[in-house]
Amino acid sequence: MRLGVCYYPEHWDRNIWREDAKRMIDLGLEVVRIGEFSWAMIEPAPGVYEWNWLDEAVDVLGCAGLKLILGTPTATPPKWLVDTHPDILAHDREGRPRQFGSRRHYCFSSDQYAAESRRIVTAMVERYGQNNAVEAWQTDNEYGCHDTVRSYSPEAAKAFRKWLQFRYGDIAALNEAWGTIFWSQVYRSFDEVDLPNLTVTEPNPSHVFDFYRFSSDQVVAYNKMQVNIIRANSPGREIYHNFMGHFTDFDHFRLSEDIDIAGWDSYPLGFLDVEDYPAAEKEKFMRQGHPDFAGFHHDLYRGCADGRLAVMEQQPGPVNWARHNPAPLPGMVRLWTHEAAAHGAELLCYFRWRQAPFAQEHMHAGLLRPDNSPAQAYEEVQRAAKEFVDLKTQNESASFKSYAPKVALIFSYETQWMSEVAPQGAQWNYIRIVMQWYSVARSLGCDIDIVAPGSELDKYEFVLVPSLFHVSASALEAFSKTRATIFFGPRSGSKTETIQIPKNLAPGPLQEIFPLRVTHSESFPDFHTEHGKFAGEKVFSHIWLDHVETSLAPLVKSETGAGLLYRSDRIWMFTTVPDENFLYLALTAAQENSVGNIKSLPTGLRMRANGELQYAFNYNAEISDLPSQFFPDIPTTLIGAKTIFPADVACWRKQQN
């Protein structure tokens, strides 16, 4: 994995660019990402281009030996463009324009903004597309950040109507799909359909879901427009985008079909603070981040782009945007760096080179402080860079063998949207449930691929489906063909593609491979649990309960007699949301040697194999020993030792069979 940094030459006096470039090389960095917020500097007035500063920056960085990733500058349209064409602005859920003064102030559905974007991207790519220093491009920046995927503007309304007409063809088909006979919502033409906001009470869920689908498609189409320009004018250069953590407003699998490498922006401490983790976990991992946050996103975005992964922004110190912004525990920046490599990342860029002393992010740490002195992470990056060189040297002659993950986890953006539209219970949170399943599997030492519904599953031995509201024909075929052990969570197969109840009831199409039918469902407040016995232990579940008709005997029954877990041959199905111990016991009971001798890792310790290299990461603030039952014969380590210090890493070469 190569190391890089995010750099904003326009923020600094030109006299220090050359010294910055030299220090980057001396630190062990190879790649620099620039340009993604530079529109107003490139085009300070309509049609007036000022390239000199960017020409010089590209030349200085390239001549120093750095390779450049240029970002298209469309995330920040300049003030003159907004004043000339105010219709490019997105509107919030209340119908108010989202004004100039920060960033991402555009609507994906604006034809005018699409035209302006084509113009500036074409100009930029034509100028630098053949430059030897430019090795790749990044489209825009963090699509959808700050709740900007779903725009409620007049432009979005017009585009939504066109999208609906293309999807349904006939207004009668839309009325049928949405069930508009309910509450007398019937439409006579597509022109009558408004956006699903500002209604008296909840809007039609099928209407909202289609709007979410449409909004995702608008992002995909906008990105594809930029990709086509880059492909035509800069052949041979790869294309990235930088996704975000726990962000699900558009389908990253679909967008990644058009790019080469899925990047994401890794801020483990910021997200630990803003996400709904238990207080005890927040306290334990306050300076380290949740042990599965980075790993989950590495695996998700690697799966989006067919195995190609990059970290475009890595947190190097305190951020500025969370409610509380602690500094990483010494060693964590190095740990996050190695963890990205272990999960298959090809590139990791730190955000940013130098802390800015001004504007919205002036409290966001960089590798350098504003006075040019090294910040906390500087020495950790230097150490990691040297370790990558050493690993390469030590393994150049090795005969590597692929160790592909044997566990797949199905992640569905449409299930997330359906959960938002029709949660049927305040405690239901799809992404939290998915993270719980992922965490339990990782605590068992499993390497995991995260894949889209309908993906080929033949190479896996375990398939985890925390929930999948709509089971498509391709997903059903994949489940039917694989010989893997499959675990389904509750509500799987419970909806049609327009959020209706299947005619044969839930789990809908899954009844072809699992003999069970849901008669009715309950959702519970947070103080209620269902409990039964499994593997000699008392087990608990919560949030949801499906009541079913089936010829199968339940493996676990609640104290009230409701079945909580069923099995039919290789397929297991929960009717409820199991707590971590219940899920752990079920997975270990089902292993049958499929994924090795499963035992639970100590809290805060995580493993990951990449090819022949096995890694261990200690997310604890105290020393942790690698458990002997996992690795009784660990050879000489390449990095670290069997006793792993807080925020430290161990790496060794796996034994050949």
C-alpha cells in the first residue's frame, strides 16, 4: 500500500510549495491529492480561467517525485455561479434553498449545474489529462455529505416526474405500485406527482421510497457524466471517489460500477462520538475508535469496487466537526494505516498535510501544525512508511498464496432506505444491526467480504444476511445456488420492491428455500427483551419478533412459546434481532468446521489476513496477548510481537499448508 496526503497549495504561499514537496518525499509519501475545492481559484469569473497557480503546483509536486490525484472541483460551485443561476441550489425538506457559504450547495437534478459541471470538468481534464505527474482523478468530493443527496427543489421535482414516467411508463402502473387507492391519493398523470415532503402526516411509503431510489440514481448519473469526460480526455488514468462512513443515501455499489477504485474517508474518532454507540463503548474506545468501524468500511467499499480500495482521507489527530474531538491514542494513526493495508487498500492519504489556521476546519489537525512543526501523527506516519518498505523487502521473494475470506455479509442500500421509510418501530436501525453482525463475526476471527444482494456466493462457506427486506430474483438465485451456510435475520423477504406485503406473506420469495411463513410481527420498546435457551445458555433478543407458521421445530423458543430461531438444512433464520451472545452461539453452533476452529477474540483485539500476511490490531488502551488457542505456533513476527501494546500492530507470515 502506498501512502499519500491531501494538500491544498492554494492555501499556502508559493514559496513553501517546494519545501512541502521535499518533506513529503522525506516522510515516505508517494501520492498527493489536490484540487477538489478549487473552482473559484481556477475560474474566478465566468469564462475567465487562471491556471498558472495550478500549473505551477502540479509541476512542483511532480518534479519532486510525487504522483498526483486531481479532484474535479464541483463540490464547491463559486459565488458568481450561484448568483447567476440560483436554480442550481438544492432545497431542504422544508423547501428552503441551501445557500452559498459552505460547500456541496448544488442539486444533482439541476440541468444547469450539470452543464456547468461538464464545462469545468472538461476544461480541467483537457489541461491536465495527459500530464505525466497526474496518475489518477477523483470525481467531486464526498457525494451527499451534509444531507445533500435528497433535494426538494423545483428542479428535483421535474426530474422525479421524468424518472417515474421512465420507470412505470403508465400512470396506472404507478397507482398500482404505490397503492394510491389508499386515502384517495390516485394520480391522473405524472405531472400531478409532487415530492414527498410537506405533507400533513406521513406520506405514502412507496412514494418516499421511489424518491430515495430516484435521488440515488441522480448521484450515479451525475458521477457517470464526470467519469465519461475523464475517460475520453485522460485515458489510462484511474478514477476514484471518496465515500464516507455510515452514509447510505445513495447506492455505492451502483456508483462504483463506473469508477476504478472505491475510496472512503476514515475518521474513526469523529464517528464514534456522533454515532449511537453505548456510553461504555464510547468511553473505552474514545481515543481509538470502535474496533469495527474502519474494518467494516474497508470491507464494504472494497466489495463495491470489485476488490479495489483506497482511503482518501485518514484522520491524523483531532477533527473539528464532531460534538467532542479527542486526540488519537499514541499509535492509533499507525494502527489505522496498517489496518487499511490488511484489508486490501492500495493507497492511504492522510487529511491533511498542514493544519489550516483559518475557516471552518481551522481546528482540524494535519500532519503539520500551522507553524510547520510536526504534529502528533508525523512520526507515526514516518514509522509506518518505513515498515511498509521493510515488509516489501522481506517478502519480495515469498511465494504468496491467496487467502480469500470465507464469510460474506450481504449489505443492501435499499433495505436501509425501506427501514427509514417504514421502520415499524423506533428501535429498528438497519445499519446498527448490520454492524452488530459484522462485529460478532470479526470477534470470532473471521475475515469478511461485504457484498451486494445478488452477488455470486459460491466461494463462501458462511453467508450472513442481517436483514434483506426485498429479495430480488437474482438474490434468490444466489441463495439457492450456494452451498454455504446462510443466516437470515428478521424481516428478510418482508417487502416487495415498492414496499408492499408479498402476496404469499413474508419471507416472500425465501419461502422457496425455507419452509416458513410470517403471520404477524411485533416491534418492542428498548426495555423489552425476548429470552430463551440455546446451547445450554440463556439467550436474549429484542426490537422485533415475527410470529410464524412452519413445520419446523424452533431451535430456540421464547418463554412465551414463540420461535426465535429456526433451521432447515444449511439455512438458519432468526425471527428476532439476537443480542451479540445469542448470535455468537448460533454462529459457533453452525460452524461445523466451515471457517476453522472458531473461538472469540478478546475484546478490542481484531485480526485480518491479506494474502500470506496475518495482522493483529490492539484497539485497547492496555496490553493484549494474542490468544494461544488461535495461533499456537506464531512464527517470528515481521512487525510487533505476540504481546501487543496499546494501539499497536503485529504482523507475521502465515504458515503454508
